[in-house]
Amino acid sequence: MKRLALVSMLLMAFCTAMTFAAGRASSGSSGTSTGSGSFAKHIELSVANWGIQDGFDDPNAKSDTIFNALCEKFNITIRPVQVTWGDWMDKAKIWAASNQLPDLFPTDAPLDLYTTWATQGVLKAFPDDLSSWPAIQQTLSQPSVRPLAIDGKFYKYPRMAKASADDWVLDRELMYRKDWLAQAGYSQPPQSFEEFITVTKKVLSQHPEAAGLGVNTPTYLLYLMAGIYPEGMSISNWAKEDGLWKPVYATRGFAQGVAQFRRLYAEGILDRDFVIQQTSSQGDKYDTGQLFAFIGGGNLRVSAHTKVQETQAIMDIWPAPDGVKYYLGETPYWAETMFSARMDDEKFERALYLIDYMSTEDWLIQRYNGILNVDYKIENGSYTSLLPADQTLGKKYPITDRIYQLGAYGEWLPYMGKTVIPLDPDRAYAQQYATDYFNYRKGTAKPMPVNYDIYLMNTPNKGKLDGEIMNDLIRVIAGTGDAVAAWQQVIRSYEPLGLSDAINEVNAKARQLGIQ
């Protein structure tokens, strides 16, 4: 442990030395708005992020030229504060309670906790004038982000996974075995829920060892709501029914979707392991020919078991009752960067310059591809890797690999053709397929209806019930009897827990704010 701590200290000293040397070297030049010449005072930022200490402790950390250039650019030293996927939120709560928050840290804090931290002075408020940070300004102006302001002030920065809330095209895709479909005598995938049942049963008659439909996680099953009640694709959504905003799971439309799920389970379409599955188990089943269809996320699955070009495709969910095809609509972020109120304004300003740059396309292209003409090249508009076969960006730039997403994830770049083409033919095919499908789907379907002012509204009781919804849904799907009646009974059981109170609070606040 002492050796690891010493390595970390030496790395920070190295980054500092590099920064000061760069500052002296550039002192005679005019500099740029984000260059070291503009930041004369050296500043240390304590930064928490998943596995960040692991990056600093890596043998290749000292030669992480992308990270070193970032430190030089903003004349900073980054002091790593380790968090893991198992403790990151618990640590944030402990730090906040004990006034020991690092300068920057990741959270997905629920709205009530975020509001508490903001109003109690735990978090640093963003300046009203954001013109010095155009990327931050653009992000905070999005309709799916604006409701995060508390009394007109922002206290956290969303790490954008998507360019906008309309870009969730490939995050709940329904992939299927197109070779099995053809063998069963079908020339096109199902165009309705009833066709899906009929077609799947025919396919399974030729593959009795397989199940019909699997899902990456139980919440992904909600993607099928696209064909009957699109508002229901997100369990956290709210929809208007009988003139009142209600949690989507408490609406009649959602109950009709539950009835369809029960039918899929009862008729042997939905894999019976759905009720006990581990997160990755059903993806493995799909890869090994034990599922006809699979609701996953991101792209076609490439494995050693099948040739992706010959066997896989993505199926559009059939139209909703209004005749429109829908896909998932969500906030284009799931985690945020927060800033400790212990920072003075000068340090906070430097942190904003850092995050603003790490939200730009220039940074994100480097995150995906490395350094131009060192790690990749561009020929005729195509990005080609120059890395040796046994090298990866994560290995070469270990600190960068642990901090790249402080500003944004940039998952839209592959669909813009701004990431390297994999050398493996199957992966290259899958990447091109995803790009083509993304653009096709954006032109032929719509994101599900979401009112983000309601979705992101914070009231004392809103959101307190969501934690048990999926468990109750699984029990109803795997049960017997009338599914709609069973689901209505579940909703009635939430009344003592504050369901009506939450509905009344949200609708009262909506009227107050003029939200229709």
C-alpha cells in the first residue's frame, strides 16, 4: 500500500512539474482561451471518479500523454479520490455529511437528495453567466436539463451520454435471429404484437431447445410498451390521465401493457428465467442460440458462436395504437458531476473550464480514438486505428481511461462516423449496422412522450415508491388470474405509502408553474 501511495504522489508531482515547465515555455506567447498561458496560477483539484486511483497506480500512468496534456492545458494537478461502483454514492453521502467532499465527484443522487444538498450549501452553485463555458451553457439549456435548476441555479452538471433526449434509439433494441426467421418461412419481422406471438411460436417449433424472448434486465421488458402505451417505457415517467399527472405505472394504459407481458410469459414466449436472471445471463443465452429474440442495448451482439452478418438483425417495435412507432425517451444523462461548495470561486472557475473542455467534441474524439496520427488516422473521412493488435487506449492512457467522462460520455460519436472502424470484420459490420439503423430509426420513429418539467420535478413524496415497482411487476407477470386486476391491486397497495399524496403534490405544483 505504501508503494502505491508513493507512486501516486510521484505521478502528481510529475504532472505539476510538466505544467510549470509548460507555463514557462509559453510565457512569451499569446496563448489561447483555454491554454496554460491563460491560467497563470497553478491549482490542485481533488477529483473522485470510479477507479481513478487504479489509473494513477497503473505502470503506464506516467506516460499517459493525454492526461499530462490536460493538466498542462489548464495548469492543474488532479489529486485522485478513489470510489468504486460498490461505494460511490455511500461515500458521497458520508463526505457531504462530514464536510469532506472532494472538489469534483460523481453522483446519480435522487432529486430530493440533490435538492437538500443544494439548499443546505453542500454544493457550489453555477454562475448565472455561462458565456465563458459554451459547452456547459449548451448542455444546461436543453429541455431535459433545465428542470434541474433550483430557484434558477444549477448545482450539478449532467454527464451527457446522448447528444439529446431524442437519441435513445439503440439503448433498448430488440434484436433477433434473422436466420431462424427465414427458416420458419417469414420474409419480414412481425408487424404487431399478435404477429410477434405467432411468429415466435413458429420459430420455436423448429428450435425447441430455445426460448422466445430474453431481456438484458427486467426493466428492458418495458421497451415492448412502445407498441401499446409508449409512455410506459420508463418506469419513472409520469403521464396525464383524466386531467391529472400520474406515475406512469398507476395509469390504465400501463396496466394493459402488463396484461401483454403476462401473456408472453403464460404462452411460453418470455423466457422463464426472466424472474430469477442475473444481469448478463440472458445475453449469454442469446449468443449461444438459446433465445430467438433479445432486448439488449447498444448494438448487435458479436460473439464467437455466430456470424453476426448472417444471423442477426434489429426488429422495430410495432406501431402504437396511434399508428406511430416509438422508441425510448429519457434524460440524455444518468450520472452527474457535482462540485463541492468548499471550493473558492477561483478554483471553481478552473474546474468549469476543465469540464467545459471535457464536454467538447475535440476531447471526446480523443477519448474514443486517441491522438491523431499516433493512435489513429483519418483517410477519406474514415477513422482507422494505428494501435498494435495487443494495445488498447485504456492500457496506453490509464488515467485518461478513468476520468474521460467527467464532462460527457459522447456515445453519439460512433453514429456520426467519428470513431475508429474495428479491424474485426464482424465488429466493423455491427458498427456500420448500428450507424445505419440509428439514422433510419430517427427518421421513421419518435421518442416516447415525456414532459421533463414533470419528470424532473421534486416534491416530498414523488419518487419514493419507484423502488419496488419492478419487483411487483415481475410477480404479477409470473402470476395467474386477471393481470389487469392484479396490477390494480398492486397500485392500491401503494396508497398507504403516499401515492395519492405524490399525485396531489405534483399536480398542485404543475398548476402553480403553469405546466399543462
